[in-house]
Amino acid sequence: MINTITEDDKLLTLLDKYSFTSFNNSTKISEIILKLAKNIENPELIVPVLGSQGTGKSTLINAILGINILPNDADETTCVPVEIRYGDKENAIVYFQSGKSTEIKLSCDALREFVDNNENQGNEKSVSHIVFKTPNKLLKNGLVIVDLPGVGSLTKNNQETTMRYIRQLCTAIFVIPTVPTIRRSEEIFIRGAWSSFSSAIFVQNRWDGETDEEVADSIAFNSTVLENIAKNTNIKFNGKICVVNAYMAILSKIHNNIDEFKKSNLNELITELENLGNNRVENEKIYFKNKVISFIDTAETNIKQLIKESQMNEEQLKAEHERIRKEFEKSTNEIKVIINDLVECVNTEKDKSNIFISELSKTAAENLRVDICKLIDCGIVDGEQLTDAFSDYQENYMLDAIEQHYDFMSQITYELSKKLEILAEKIQIERATSFEAQQFENGQAFKYEKGVQVGIDIIGDLGGVIAYSGIIGSVGGPVGAVIGLLVCAGIRIIAGILGKKAKNKITANRALQAKKAIKPFIEEFKDKIHSAMLSNTTSVLDSTLEVLNSYMNDRNDYYETMMLSKEQEINSEYKNEYNVSKLNEKLDYLENKKETLK
């Protein structure tokens, strides 16, 4: 089916001529089709492995690959993303944030220099990511596995890179613990990140020494947690948790112990990953077919319009162009009202967010101050006990704030999505009834194909509050939901930095001075909560405004360009020299081609 399209020069020529809109666009349809076909040959399904540090993510990936290559000792923490891709030969390349790269020896020790937080603390070496290729048949269908820094080990230098992987993908593996079970910080992270994926695989990593009873109890508890998250965020959960002993799996692979490998239950996970890779190819083919059909539909619409115009005299043609102009102008004004309402709504939400975040950070800091002062008044004025308490209180109130803000942002995105549905419905109706509107929307779609951010595809530092493509005319409703990577930003602050930083000053002061000594750290705690939440929220809402304004500006520019071109056609003594017979032949050819694709 793919070759019958890409090798059909007549079809590609017709689509280039009649599906093409010249407004603000220089991409040929044939280029888009060939690019989509190439993606099918080597489609990528990037699957990040997510979870808290210490849950065994790197060990699990090693087990899947059957080689002990990623550093996974108890005191090692992955600090930069590592992509594992298919390659005929094994090699590893380190990519830096500066844009430079260097090839390194593919070994655990060589990777450790850049991957292990002990060797590259806080990603001080400014590594963007590492890619290593291996001839593993599981990866041959385009599956790319990514080992990401664990929740709690995110730093300023690796946070954005990690978030970028999460917000662009559709499937992820969440590694959850057996003992202890899912903790509150993990629950909040899952709640936020899960909704960014169309599907998720939950793997409960079992370590040697954990009894069958402990495993059964933790599965029951973790399942309940996941069911509650799914219910509260309108996510579908199939109730499945894959229990794997990754350590047993990797050892059995190394020692070629088939019985031990079966006991590890890794095959269940590998089978699921294989199915994902195979389904990806089929999904790419379906997408390709539907895109070609949409291009043919556009070409047919254009040809029909040309046939209609070729049968008109000059006065009729002027009247037709005037009708099209007024129709597009009327729709543009109606859409402008909807967009202005959306813009006003976003600005209102920005003001509400500023107030809410300010109060939220003040409350969290005040609660922290009250609790820590109570301890000091009880005689706990220095030492590890006060330091640990400060760190624990800090984490609890940070998590409280994150949960409240997540709910707040969820409500904002819900309200915006309802208004966006009105906009999408208006655009879809216009596309179905207006020739000129279809031309404009196809121009927007072509920009999208080129990788330009158009339509309601709102991607911000949160990872994207709304992913919505209705405005480019391809889908009539939301295709995404709240992603909530604000959670990740908050969890990064939780990592004990403030508590540990406060330790030396706290232990050096006695009762009367302890409160004074700890005050600046409470203030810093408040500022960090406020700064993280405000910057993320502002970024998302500003991105929303940018996209809405961009779409409206494009539409206004198109209207002016369209009017000018129509006038030039008439003023240059436009003549109807189209060969209707040949146009009908082209129409029949396209219709037959479309039928073969359906």
C-alpha cells in the first residue's frame, strides 16, 4: 500500500498541484507523503522508564537487554537520560547541552562517568543525554527504551531534558516498589505524569528476600492506589501490574539459567514491549493512509471548485469570489469572538493563579514554621532529630501544596477545554461548508506537518496542559489532557536540599537562637514553592495565549492575502481556460485512488 502511493508520480503531481495552499507555506504534499512513508520504514516508539530512585529502573533495563551495561549499584543514581536504540554495531555517544558530542567506549565504567550522580553530581558536566546502540532484536521495530533520572534525583540541569521526554510520548513504564509500597511522593508523581500517556505499563520490581506474602500484599495495595489515581483523573487502568525480579532476570541471562529466567517473569514484560513495537508499525500505516486520503479530499475539492468557476462568466466569477470572501470574513469574525473569550479566560486564570499560588506558598511556609517551632519549644533545638524533622515537615507541606495546585490546574484546563471544544466545533463546521476555510485550515495543517507549533497544541514547562489539534482541522475534540509535570518540578525541590542545607546552622545554635537560625530556610522554602509553581503555570498559560493569537493572526493575514489574489485574478482579465474534460478525468482518477485506500 505504501509503495503504490510513493511510486505513483501522477498521484503525487496531482496532490502537489491541487492539495497545495501557497499561503505562508512552501512544503509540497509529495514531500510530506514521502516523509511519512519513511517514518513507517523505521518508526520510533520511545518508552521512558519512570520511577523513584532506588526502585531498580536501570537493573530492569539491563535485564530487558540481557546485558549488565547500565550502572546499577545501590549507591548509584542515574542523573541524565540514557537512550537505548537498535544498531547493527554496539556504540555509545554522549550528547552535551552545548550541542557537542563524543563517542565513548560502551562499558559500564565508561557510562558511569556521565550517568552516575556520584561521578557527575547534579549533572555538572552538562550532559543532554546519552545514546547507546545495540543489536537487540526487541529494538529492531523502532522501540527505544530510555532510562530517566528517578523522582527525587531531578536537578535543575537535568529536569527540562527529563520532562521533554515525558511530554512528547504516548507510552511509559512506571517502576513501582514492592517494599515499601507506593509512597505519597510517588503517588503524586504518577498522578501527574500518567495522564500524559495514552497507555502505561506498571512494573513492580521484586527483590530477593521479599516473600510471596509481601508481594501479594503490595500488589493489592499498589493496585488500589493506581485505581484511585485513575478514577480521580479519568484515566483508564486495566488493573494489571507486571511483577518482575529484574535482578534474578539479569543474573539468569548472564549465567544462561533458563529456569531462573522463567521465575523472574521478565518474559511477560518483553512480550508486552514486542506488541507495542509491532502495533506501532500498524498505527503508522493507518495514519499514513488517512493523511493521503485527506490530501486527496482536498485536491478533489479544489478541482470541483475549478470546474464550477470554469463555467462562469466574468461577472459570475466576481460574484462567486465576493461570496467566498464574505463567507470567510463572517466566519473569521465569529471565530474571533470565541478566541477573544478564550484569551480573556486565560488572562483571568493567570490573575487567579497568581493569588492562589501566593497564598498556597505562604500557608505551606507558615505550617512549616509552626510545626518546627513546636519542636524547638519542646526542647529539640539541634542535632539530627531537628534536621530530620525539618526535612520531613518540608516534604509533607510541599506535597500538600503540589496536590492542591495540581487540582487547581486541573480545573483551569477543564474550563479551557470546554471553550476549546466550542472553537473546534466551529472550525469543523466551517471546513465542511466553506471552500476557502478548507484552504486556510489545510495551510495550518501543513505548518503542523513541518513541525511548526500551530493549532491548540499547548506545550509549556509543565509538559503541556492541553494537547489539542482540533484547530488545524484534523480532529474535532481534545486529544490530550492535563499532564501535570508541575509535580516533577515540585518533587525536585523536595530532594532534601533545604533540610540538609539547614543542618549546620541548626546544630550550631541552642533553643533561643534556633528559631532565628531556621527562619531564612523557611523563607527560602516558601520562595522556591512560589517560584516553581508560578513559572510553570505562567509558562503554560502564556503558551496558550501565544497559540491562540498566532492562529488568529494567520487567519487575518490569509483573509487579506485571499482578497488581494481574488482581485488580481479578476483585474488581469481572468479567463476560464480550464479543460473541464481533463479536470473530470483527474477527479475520477483521484476518486478511484481514494477508494483503493479505504
